[in-house]
Amino acid sequence: MEKDIRDFRPNESIQIYDKKYVFLERESRPGKIHIQEGSQANVVKVKDSSNNIYAIKIFKARFRKEDILERGEHLKKYAKLPGMQAANNEIVNPSSQEYKQTVEKYPFLQYAVIMPWLPQKSGTTWSALRSNQSTSRYPLPDRTHSHK
């Protein structure tokens, strides 16, 4: 049976390409990994061997699509802007040779996005901010009319 992200426990690790990530415990739920469940994806909190904290956004099966790669590349342009550190991301591309073993072992990681973990100060998630563009002081560019 295929292992799911919820099967992992705190302090267990996962190898993604050449980097090992350790799952962190949710303080309010001892013995459980720190996971935030969303409608399209779940986000887990991990650390690398240098104790840098990351978020791994793991899309639910029906949302694992190739356009995630394009969106991730587009967002990288904004990574140096204040508050946009999460745009400095890495995407598990299932077509890439470097991620082949990762995706074979953990199919749920197809198109997963690895990004710096941003502490939640206001209680508003990145997803909520993106979906509420009409009230944002800093709206993201409209991509509905973008040209390739």
C-alpha cells in the first residue's frame, strides 16, 4: 500500500532528491506531524539538516497538474519582495530525472512545492490572501490574459 503524508510521524524523515527533511511535531497535537489541511493541498512543516524550516505543499491527487511548474517559476520573480519569501520555491517535477526516485517512492509528492516556512502572524494563509485579491493592497498580477 502506498504511503501517505499522514502516515509519517514527528522526527521521521523523507528524502527529496538529495535533501533530507525531518517532519516537525505540531505543538498542539503531540505525536502528530505539523500539517495544515486545505481544499487543494496539505502543507507540512519540516526542517533540513541545517535546521532551516520549510513548508512542503502536497497537492491532493486531482490538483497535481503540470501548470504548477509554470506558476512556481512565475512566482520566483517576486521572491525578493517584502513578504514574498514563499515564492522562493522548488517544485518536485515528476518529469525531471533528479526527482524520479522521489516520485517513484512517494507518488503523492508529484508537483509538491518546497518553500521557506513563514510564521503565521496574522492568521491569514497564503492561499487565503491569493483568493482575496479584491481587498489586497498588493494584488498579484492578472494572469488571465498572459501571453506565452
